Amino acid sequence: MDDMRVLLIGLGGFGRNHLRAWHELGLGRNLYVAEIDPKRHSECEIYRLSSDRITDDYHHFLDSVNVVDIVTPSTSHFALCSEALRAGKDVFIEKPMTMTSEEASELAALVRKTGRVLQVGYYYRFHPISRSLKTQMRAQGLGELRYLSGNFMGFKRARTDVGVTHTDAIHFLDLFNWFVARPPSEVYAVTRDHFGRGMEDLSLVVLGYPRGILAKVESGYIQPGRWRDKVVSDAFTSKEIFAVGSRATVEADFETEQMVVHSVHQESRDGTWWPVLGGFQVPYLGTASPVQMICAELAAFLECVRRRGWPSANVVGSGVVLAKLMEAIYGSARQNGPVELRWSPDEMASLEAGSET
């Protein structure tokens, strides 16, 4: 991959993490950067990126690169991604891939037409906790999966391009789809816009999956977080998940990077159900900073580019499916009732294929 040339578009808060990740992957010498705000160009100084590789117009470098990394406001994703694909570039794009399912379907069609690789940035798939949990679920170490719960919330600056469901909850929505290897068949959501911005600052989403699996994701800017956020300055956060199986239950905290496995199941004795406690384990899984998780997902993307493979977080499973799910969530919140979801064979297959990696 020594001749791989990369165009990073966007040097906002998360774009700076991508800038560092590309350098840690050893591709700094092949990196070009586009950022419309010249004041942010100074972010490149620490990496000694020459001025002739920095621009405020990405068109200056588009023809000179193989790969485009899009880390811009969500509302700009579709236009930038479609242009890059038409120009014959492989694309890594931060979540959400698009703002609508119609745009997502157009990008999926473009990927098929051009033969390009497109990966969506859902980096919690690459945390050691998530990888360990996925392995346990695949081996049925928890028994029959029954319930998933996620809290992604805390006091922080509210994003101005999308609501908190698109900002935070979507991380765990994608993660849960990946765990189950199926999209949900039903969703019920409640949202609130306390700030009067036309975008929710509180979100509760309940998901019904096949085989009776139930899931819940809570997100918001008004609930207290327990830990200082590693990504957003002057913010506090809680990012935790629970996975409940018939033989064991896991509680995991992404901020403390600790996972507890409870060996517990329930048995009926004389008509009463009792918990049978087999103790607990706290396995050491290692840690992963946000930049390390970005490095891991970018490395996986580059491997797909090298072998022309299908990414785990692909254009359909983490693009089209997530876009349709988000529309169903907002539709449910508007009508104050559950929304049934139907999926095409291609959409189902994309999650089954993506769950293997």
C-alpha cells in the first residue's frame, strides 16, 4: 500500500483524529488534506505536512489520489461521496453515511456500478469489548441472546447538523445490528426537543429483532454522564452496553474499558424462578483510544481496498439499512407508535456478510 494516496476532507473535531490516524498508519507522506476553513490548516503543522498538500478546495487533489476519507458535516456526505465514487475513488465516510434512505440507495447503486469500495465509520465495532462480545455471541457463549441495552449520553455540546439519535444512538444501533446479524423488524421511539432547535436532544429507541430479541438505546444531551468524554472537550459521558443471554450476561463500559461477564441463568423451582449464580469474570481485553479505533477501522478499509473486498460496515448494511432505520425511528416518534420494518434480501444479506468480520 506504499503508493496509496489519500485525500482527507474535513479537519473539524473528528477530522483531526483521522489526520493523526493516517500518520500513525504510516501514510502521512501520502496524505492530502482539504478543509474549507483556513484557520484549521494549522492542525497539519505538527505532522509537517507541506503547504502544497493542503487546500480549501478538495477538487485540487481529487484526481491525484486513490482514496477519499470524508469527515465533514453529515448534510454534505451524499454530494461528496457520490462525486468521489464517480471519480473512481474508494471511499471511507464517517457516519451517518447519508441523511436519507433515498440518498443511501443511490450510493449503493453507485458502488455496484463503479466497483468501488465504500466503508462507513462505525468505530465501536473495532473496540476490544465489541470484538470480544461478537466472538462470544457467535460461539453462543451467552446462550440464547435475549436483550441488548445501550446508553450513549451525557452533558456536551449539541451538534448543529443532526439530532442526538443521528449523533450518538446510531453508534449502538449499528453495533446491535452487527451483534444480531439481522436488522430489527419493529421499532418504537420517543424523542424530545427541549432546546427548540427542530432536532431532538433526548431519544429512547426500542427495537424488536427476530427470534424475540429485544433491544433499547437511550441517548441525550440532558442526562448526566459519569465520565469525562475522551473525544469531546468539556463534556461528560456514559457509553455502556448490556447483553443478556440465557446462560450469561455481560455489562460493558466503553469509557472505563471494562467488561464484566456474569455466569448466571434462571431456573424454575417449585413454580418460582430463581437466579443461579456462577460468579463473574472481568477479562482483560486491552484498551483502545478513539484514534486507535480509527486506525483499526481505516486499516480494515485499506485491506478491503487491497483485496477489493466487501467491508463489514458496508454501503448497504451500515448505509441503506441504518438510513431506513433512522427514518422509521423518526416516523415512530412523530406518530407515537411502533413502526414495522421490512427488508429486501440484499439488505438482509449485507448484515449477514458484515457480521463475519
